Amino acid sequence: MMATDEERRATRDAKLEQLHERLSTAVNQLVSGEDWKRALEFAARFRARSFRNTLMIFAQHLDAFEQGRVQAAEPSYIAGYKQWQTLGRQVEKGQPGYMIFAPVMGRFASSTPQDVLSWRRLGRFEKPKPGELMRSRMVGGKSAYVWDVSQTAGAPVPERPSAVLLEGDAPAGLWDGLAGLVEAEGFAVLRVEHESEIGGANGLTDYTNRTVAVRTNMGDAAQVKTLVHELAHVRLHGPNNPDATRHRGVGEVEAESVALMIGAAHGMDTTAYTIPYVSGWAGTVKDKDPAEVVQATGERVRKIAGAILDALPTAQVGTGDPPGLTRDTARAEYIPRAERTTPPPVEPSRASRSADAAVRSL
């Protein structure tokens, strides 16, 4: 007997509720600076996904490791069921996927796109009228499944070259790349000889004079990390930024977290970085649950770090997608059935092998 629409919605909502509960558990476990550092280092390697989905994958893979289903405590490459097939690999029998949030997209059309009230949602097979502009946007969420490469078997996965860094050194071209991004924001980069010139700090962003200063009496890696920290302040916390946090503690953790992610993406040793206790700063935000603050901050950090990394011409670690996976292949796994121009191939009946399994996440 086929399930009714109401039953399908109930099943979907139950899965989403299960996801939210698992996410809350993962977030609440981030109780110290060390835990926060590990979460950000992991997110730096999987930055193509949302912060909450990286936490979901991290937590579920750790469960699989503790149950003996995978050999490593952290995943390396993540993809959907059909994506692994396109790379010549197959999910092994008995390996359940990791549930994540995936977008549900809708198509909208308008003949007067400047009027926000004129957009109408198109039906399943409906096409825009002549002269109408069509756009897609997210209209909801659903559960989807992904697997780590260790849960699959088949053709070898080609390895990307990794960034190798000597202790104390900075990755080649990173300072120049970062300085260029600071200057593109209209700030001059200054190198000062001693911290006494900038109030005893490692670095200082002056929004009035539009300068970013970094002291040079520390190692190259520390200078680069400091420059990233200040670039994050420039992009996130300027007085003219309507989205800037007015909470000093949150702002400093955001900037240092961006620096940690950029460093991790370049193979830099981040063990000496100091991240304040998450519970300490998150608990001081009025009328907000600490888990909500962590999630919101983590996503802001991920987005700005990803934008910086995309703009740098440096050797970096991968984004968590297996090498050889194209953007078109990734998109094909989460296009809703109603928007596909051809019927999807028949897949096994297991829910975790859904043809709608998403790879690009919210």
C-alpha cells in the first residue's frame, strides 16, 4: 500500500526531528576550547558543507568508529550513494549512511522581478511564461544520506597533493594572498617591529584610519595567522557592517576561529592557538541558547573562511569531496524529483539509498 502525503510528511518530519536532536547533542558536547578547535579543524577540511552538517557527519562517523564499522575516528572523503557509483565505488553492505540536512528547492517565476511580491511558485511541470524570469530557491529541508570513502569499495580514489609545512614557516604565497585581500577591502597592511607600537597586541585593525598592523617580532606562521585574524575582523566586524556582532567575546572568537580554519586548510600547526571556552562566551549572549549561538557563529565562520580560501592562490587541503567529483554530479543528487527532466534510475529500496540523497548541504 502506498503511503499518503500526510504519512510521507510525518515520516519526513520525524527524520528532521531526529536530525535536530543529534545536532543539539553534538553542539552541546563542544564544551571547551580544545573541542571547538577540533570541530573547526574538521570543518576546514569539509568546508563545502554547512557547519551543522559537518558536525552531524563528525558525530555519526565517531559513532561508527566506536562501533567498529570504520577504522579511522574521522572521515576523509564524503559523498552520496550515486556519487560514489560515478567514481567506480559502491557502498558496502551493512554500512548505513550519515544523515544530514539537505535543501528542498522550488522554482519561481516573475515578469517583474524587482517586485518581491510578484514571484509565483511554478507547478511540477509548469514552465515560465514568455518574458518571465525564473529562479530557484530553497523552500524547505529534508533528510539525506552520505558515506565516507572507508564505507565503500571499488576503484582507487586519487589523492590530491597536500600542503606540507615546516614548523614556524608560513605556506608559500599565503602572506601575499592575504595582504591582497586586506588591501582589496580598502585597508593598508602595516608591519611593525614591536607590539608596543600597537598596544601590546599581535595585530590591530584600525577602522578609522583603515589600516591593519601586524608585529614582525614573531614567527612567519604566527604573522600569517594574525593577518588572517585581522582580515576576519575587517570582513565581519567593521562599524558599517549591519551583521557585525557587538559582543566583544563573540567577535574575537569568530576572528580567531577563521584564522584557525585558514591555517588548518593549509596544513599549519594550530596546537598553540588559544580558543576561549565555548560555554563561556556563548552563555553570555542574552536570550539565546548556547547551542544556537554556536551554530550561528560556526556558520558565519565557515562562510567567511570559505570565501577567503576560495580567493587564495595557495595549495590547500580538499573540501571533503572525493577527487574527480564534478559540480554537476554533486547537484544531480539533490535536485528534487519534480524538477528532473528525465526519470531517475531505479535505486535499491532502502531509504538511505534515496535517489534524492543530497551531497551539497544547507
